[in-house]
Amino acid sequence: MINKIVTNVEEAVQDIFDGATIMISGFGEAGSPIELIHALIDQGAKDLTIVSNNTGSGEVGLAALIAHKRVKKMICSFPRTANSTVFPELYKKGEIELELVPQGTLAERIRAGGAGIPAFFTPTSVGTPLAEGKETRVFDEITYVMENAIKADFALVKALKADRYGNLVYNKTARNFGPIMCTAAKTAIVQAEQIVELGDIDPECVVTPGIFVKRVVKITNPAQESKLVAENRRYPW
Amino acid sequence: MVNELKEGWDVNQMAQKVALDIPDGSYVNLGIGIPEKVAAFVPEGREFIYHTENGLLGMGPVPAKGQEDPELINAGKKAVTAIPGACYFHHADSFTMIRGKHIDVCVLGALQVAENGDLANWSTGEPGAIPAVGGAMDLVAGVKTIYVITKHITKTGEAKIVKNCSYPLTGKAVVNRIYTDLAILDVTEKGLKVIELAPGLSFEYLQSVTEAHIFQ
């Protein structure tokens, strides 16, 4: 029997190893799997490379993982956000690496990673500092820059609904990077607010097919990052 | 050089001028900040569909106080609403819409625009600054028409419409039209053509506050 549901977040993240590359869903707080990230902090893996659009805010979630010096390198498009202080401080001290990637190139590199495409050519960033040193090619008189796919050992993703096959549905703009990150990671670990019976999700409406998902854990009432930040909360509590 | 600083259009008038130039039925992406004001001036009888690159087509206005949903936000991470007929999608699809030239118009702010349409709007290149690019480079590379809305000169009196950008570029030769508080300028093969001057302003005055060469 296939059952991807695990009982708790500790079990969900137990095999994440030092030096792993981990994709973390979310655009700001929308779609950030905060309970899985906190479980990863408790679990202790370090020297991580994190692929995520932002770098978290306050001292919870992704920002807390960075504050605990578990992250060697961030691959992201926008490391500064309101209430984002942890990453900027470490970056200025030279204690964390940054690979800055245009947002659409970041998305396509992840998509390519999941789709078995090692690299692709894009018009984005041509003629800018972010294309320096990269291979370019001209197609139909337009210059494109080559970008490599990104793959990960793990993805931590937040969804709204999941079934035991790992089929997923997301909530509004919290979908963002979740679906493509599930495809590009060897082990996609999902926290979902609801676990539903097989067949409860209309097959026409499945957003992430279960084949891309390894583990699902139920988090009924996920924490809201901005609320925790407003309350000056820090993880670990 | 004319020393007297003329008033020109205010930000709302600039946004209204942009809105008037967007055809009915356009798919539109508005950058964060001043560009967002364009949505308030859609001319009667026209329908635009707003795209936000974090995964929503059919973005509606800001929700009533207390109705904000932290999982329904725009690219500036502010709470928004979804109109009837809206749809959500993941990031690779969202940038397929952008890079694949499906979005008709994007309105962006600028640090500098050069006379050939080069745009700098993501970094001042200051040492020690945290670089952050977001979706700006994808938008200028992919959207069919790029409008820039910006003050004509900086708060400290420096030209923003320049011969060559000194800040790191967002994209090369990507801007189609510039809306400032003093004028509307088209990027043409011959340089910057003045389409409209703010009331009471002379061409000579505009040239005196514009580093780039302009023509009428």
C-alpha cells in the first residue's frame, strides 16, 4: 500500500543531512512551510544550501534557520524584505554566500531541474551584471544567456490539501514555487492543512501529481509568520 | 541652464497618463510603488487584467480592513483580492506569461533610463548593499511594452534621463515610453522624442534638466 503520510514533522525531516541542498517554498510568508523549517532547526542539519525566493523575516521560519548558522549559501531573487534583518547582517559580515538569480530564471532553473533539462537559454539578464561570465548564444538575432538547472536533495513545501498518494492542492498565491520545487527535489516533503481521502480531490484539479511527493505531514493550523514577527517571537520558542 | 524648478504633473496625473495609453483588453503587470497607482485611473469602458508575478491573473483592489489574507498577496507582499474570473498558477507558469511575451504592458519605476531605452532600476551598485533583483529583469526581457513612470530628476537634482546609465542595468534597450512629472518621452531609433510637455514648460527647459539628448 502506498501511504506517504507521516505522523509528525520530526519524522518528516529526520534524514536531512549536513551539506544538503534544500528548496523551500514561499513568496514572503505566503506558502512558507514554517513548521517543517522549525523541525529542521530542531533536527540540526547544517552547511545547507537553501533555494528560496526570499530569506525570511524576523527570527522565525527561514530567518531562524539562517540565524542558527545552518545555511552556508542562499540561492534567491530577493534577499531583502520588510523585517528581514538576519540575512543582511550575516551577508555583510561575509558569513553567508548569496547567489542572486532573477525570479523568473530561478523558477525556470527549478522547473528545468525537475523536467530533466540540464540548461536553457533565456533573454532575462542579458547585458546586466547577472549575465557576466555566462555563455550566450544568438537565436533569430536575439542574444540569450545560458542558465543551468537547479536540483535539490529535499524540498520543504506548504500545501492546503493532500491525499495519501501525495496529490496536492495549494491555497491562492501560497502556491508560488511549491509545485516546481516538488518536481526538482529527490525528496519533496509537504506540510498540508488537510489530509483528504483518495478521490476527494477532483483529478481535474490536482495541482501537484503525487508522483512528485515523497512525504506528507498534517499541520492543521500553520503559524502565520507575520503574526509571529509582530509579536517578536523567536524560534526555538 | 534654467534654475527655476517648474511644477509639472503630480504622481496621480502621471499615473492617469499611463492608464490612458493602455489599450482595452490588455494584460498588465504593475511594478511596486508608483506604478500601482495606474490601476486607479482605468478609463471608462476599458477592461485590463492585472498579472502579479507571484501567481495571480485577475488581481483586484486592496481588501477591506480585517479582510486581508496572508496567502493572497501581490509581488510587493501586500494583501490584495482576486476578481471573479481570476486564476492562480505556479511561478514557472507565471514567468512563462512574462518571458513568453504574453503580458502586454508592464509599468515600472526607474533609477535611470538611458536615451537608447536601457533601464536601471534594481541596484545602485553601492558596495556593501544587499543586491536584490526580484522579477524586474524578467519583466523587461519579456513583456511586449515597457512603460517607465518616474520623477524627471532625483530629489538631489540629478538627471534620471541620461545618456548612459551609471547604475547596473536591469535590461538593455527595453523601455518604450517614459512618463515623468515634466514630460512624456518615446524611445525611438533617433533617441528620445518628446510626445507631451507638462503645462507651462518649454522644450528648452526640459532639455536643461535632461542629460540625454531629446528632440521634438
